[in-house]
Amino acid sequence: MSSECERGPLTTSTVDYWVQHVVFPCQVFILTLVIYDIARNATSVKSRIVAKPNLLVLALLNLLVFGTMLPQSLGSFSWFFEAESFRRFFHYSKIPINALSNLISAMEIFITLAICVECYLRSKSSSLVKCFVPSVRYVTFLVGAFIMSAGLTGYHFLLYELETGYRCNGTKLVVRIKMLSFLPFLYDLIPSLYEWGFPNVITVMNSVLMSGKLAALAISSHMCQELGRLGVSTY
């Protein structure tokens, strides 16, 4: 087989390969344990837990954002990256999936802040805590958080375009993701965007970010459970 017809990992570098192949699966395992603990305590009749709806929403958002990262991780395993059908799905879905990931991450920030505010209000026995009780007002809050998140991150859906072509008698799709030059001077300001080390920096930063999401979810869960045990009003 010609070298240009060989199908290698869909990762950007050696560092990215090992992060997607080893680190990310470990993060998913930890996420599973954290979400299981949240679900078990949230559904238990005997368990006292503060900010239950917000905590469950935060757990769901974490699950979704990790789901958006799954194709990149699967692309490091041979039984996926050697399949042309998966490669085509990976390339054509990459831009909208990455944009969706940014949207969900923005919503996570709003929900995490909401958990902090609700815990504070409950500790003060404030009547404003009713805003976080499942109701029309709470649904309105979630819709508002989504709209603001979309407003802040919506440009990611329009920031890139996909250039496609075919090799090996049309059996292998090749792509190039191109950033639209709405800031023509961007590459002049950050010349490292052209250098080989930049993808490694992005990979490490993304991995640290995902670890931070795990930590924020685990800490929020622990805080809500501890406040419930201390007698702060719950549901």
C-alpha cells in the first residue's frame, strides 16, 4: 500500500496521541465514578443534598462535554482510525463538535456559579433560593444560561471551514481545517501558530482543562453533600 494511502492516528502529535490514548480514558473513568456518586446521593431518600437540580445539570453537562471529546480519543485507536467511515465522520463533525464543546463549557460556568450562589442563599435561609427550585423560574434560568452561552461562543461555529479532497482513487478523504481570517493580523501577532509545538501546547491545555472540570464537579458535589449533612435546608 502506498504510504499516502495508509491510515494513521487522527491525532495532531505524539503528545496528543498519548493524551487521547491513555489520559482521556482515565479521566472518563474518574468522571464515571463522580457522576455515579452524585446520582446515587441525589436519588437516595435518606441523603440530604443541597442544590440538587443544579448539581445534576452540572453532571449532565460534564458528561456531554466529555462526549464531545470522545471522537478525538477514539481516533487514537487503530480499529477506529483505520476505518474510512469513522475517519469521514471524524473530519466532517470536528468543527461543529468542537463548537458544541465550547458552548457546553460556557454553560458549565453558569451552572457552577449558580451552585455557589444557591449554597450561599441556603446558608442564609434567603427566600431568593426559590429561584433554584424546579419551576418555571428555574427553567427560565436554564434557558437564559443557554442563550448567554450561545451568544458568547456562537462564533466558534463560523470560525473555521473544511477543505476536502480525495486520494487513493477516491477511497481516502483528506481534509484541511482552515481558520477564516476575520482577524487578518492574527498569525502575525502569534507566529507560533505555524510552529510544530503549538498543537502540543493546545493538547496539554485541553487535558488540564478537562481535569479542572472533573475537580470542579467533584468539589461541588462534596460541598452540596456536606452542607446537607450540616443541616442546611434541602429539598
